[in-house]
Amino acid sequence: MKNKNSKSDDKLYRSPFVSNLFVLRKTILLSLLGIAVCIAALAPFTNLLFDEATKPLLSSLPQGSRMLAVGVVSPVLGPLKVLLFCAFVLSMPFTLYMIWTFVSPALYKHEKRTALPFILSSVLMFATGTLYCYFVVFRALFPFIASFAPETVNFAPDIEAYISFLLHMFLAFGLAFETPVAVFLLAASGIVELDRLKKGRRYVIVGAFALAAVLTPPDVTSQLLLALPLLVLYELGLLVSSIFLARKLKKQNSLAVVP
């Protein structure tokens, strides 16, 4: 009986499903380890990262203005949130690489050639969205908000509320800048035809402004700074998809001509 049980256990551990679970566990653990390493590497610069995060707001306030810490643990949670977000962004290429090593054995050769540029472009566009938010949107948004504050109001936000708002905006713009990648994925995979995506421009315009109204504060400046890039990025996705599909069709025609 023992021999039979041991043989069945060996058979179970050698099954593809169980072996994939072990590989998945290893991938998750290594990804978490990568984030932990980035946290440890950035920890000495926590205050510097927090100062950089608060610069867009403090630069729009009168000289010498300081932020408030209303909550008891706000002085800790604010910088900690910035540290964790920076570590997450810094470790993203390694995390995606680990995901790639887990998924790639199940892909065909032509799928691998398409998937890797797709992953790299997703990281690049997310980073571009956060940088655009920091250097363009915040530089216009906070002076606009500060200019509306009456003279009797001391505009000095709580650091925890500000950091939560900051990370929310980073995430919103980072995901919004994935628009050309999403359009390309829909068109290249055949889920949605390119002509239908082109005809849907009017709905995209309405959707872009509606999304901007939901994701950004209720002011015209930030909504325009999100909606307009969304429309431009949508057109960029259509352009890239058109070029890709035209080359694909040309290659298929050339292969069909060859006897």
C-alpha cells in the first residue's frame, strides 16, 4: 500500500497542473521579492521622494507654506504610500518579466514576437502617463485650485489626503495612457474590426470626457488635460493598428502568390 501511495503521489507532483502551480508560486514569490528589494533600496530616500511628490502643490502656495498632518499616523502613512508606489513602479519591469517567463512556454513563436513588444509598450505608456500627470497636469491644476481659495481660507491640505489624491491621479493617467495599446490589441487580435473602431470616434469623444469627469477633480482644467490626450492616444492606436494590419495583409498576399 505504501508503494502504491508513493507512486500516486509522485504521479500527482509530476502532473502538468501541479507543476504549473509550483511555477506560479515561484513567479509570485520572486515578484514579491523584487518589490521588497526595491522598497529596501528606496527606503533611505523616503523623505526625498515625499518632498518631490509634494513639490507640485507647495510650488503653487505662498512661499513658506507647509502641509498639515491631521491624523496621528499621517506623517508615517504619507511617505510610506509614496515609497510603496515608487517601489511598485520600479519593480514593474521585473514583475512583468516574471509573468512573461511563466506565460511564454504556452505561446507560439509568432505570439511571443507580438507579446514582448506589447508588454514593453504597456510599461512605457504607463510611465509616460504618470510623468505627464506630474509635470503637466499638476503644474496647471494646483495653481488653478489655489487661485480659487478665498483670502480668509488657509489652503494647506492634509498630507495623507494629498498623497491619496496624488496616487489616484497617477493611476488614472497611467491607465488612460494605455489607450493605444488597448486599441492595438483589439484590432490586431480581431476582437473588434478596425473600421468599427474608426466609426466609433463619436462615442470615444463622449466616453473620454465622461471618464475624465469621473477620474479627475470637478474642474475643467484637469478634465481637459485627461480627455484630450485620450483622444490623441486613441487616434495613435488607430494609426499603429492600420500600419500593422496593412503589413500583415501584404505579407499574407505575398505568401499566397508563392506557389
